[in-house]
Amino acid sequence: MKYLIIAGIVIVGIFLIVLSHIPLGIEPLTEVYIENHTLLPINVFLNKTYNFSFSVHNLEYQKMGYTYTIKVYDINETFLFEVGKGKLVLVNNETETINADYKFNQSFGRAKIEVLVKKIKLETPDFEKKLWWEDPNYPNEIDVHFWVDEIVPMRIVITKS
């Protein structure tokens, strides 16, 4: 009976030691979202400049680097042009907002404006030093996009008969 109690105490002790090395409630993620998405233009004119902004919010529990590219594609996923690209570094729980201007110089019909953000780990957080394994579904790239349609102004031609 004495050995059974000692074995139970040892098992509980090992369990508590292992349990203290498991990070609880840690789910690292990065938020990427378009600011004021309800105010985005749905219809655009050629040769007129429009703008939008997007934010990157680091919730990765570590300092992270990010690269972003803003590209425009037509309805068939054919690349039209690049709006911009850049790099940023954010500490945990920091947010940065990027403003972008775009203008269509040639007819396009319908187009997708896509923001692609790629993550770059800059350090190892404390929770990864514990009993931590990488999530196989963890995204290293995040994209957000919106669609715009071209407005072709109506022309009225009056001819003498």
C-alpha cells in the first residue's frame, strides 16, 4: 500500500511538471484587414485616382517582420499592374496602417485589388521554448482583396440630318 501511494505521488508530480511546460491559450495570428471597407469605391472611372488603407495587427506573441504587395488583376486573374509594396516590423500587439493610391489607365471591365502580406519570424517567443509544436495549418501568407468595376461614361453624339 505504501508503494502504491508513493507511485501515485510520483505520477502526479510528473504530470504537474509536464503540465507547467504546456503553454495555455496561445494561438499566434496576424490580422490583416481593409480599413473602412464599407466606403470602398465599387465603381471607378479611368484616369482617376482612388485610395484605400489596410492594417496589419501583430498578435503573434513575438516581434514579426512583414512584406506586403498590392497588385491588381482582371476577372481572369491576369496581372494588370502593381500598386505598391513594402516592409514593416511590428512588436506583439502593434498595428500599422498603410495607405495606397491606385489609378486605372486602360480599360479593364472588372478588377480585383489584392493585398498579400507575408510573415517573417524575427525571434522565438517564450511559449515556443516550452512543449510547443507548429500548427500545420498556420498561414505564412495572408491576402485580402476587393473588386471594382469600370464605369464607362456615356457619350451622346448629336448629328444634323
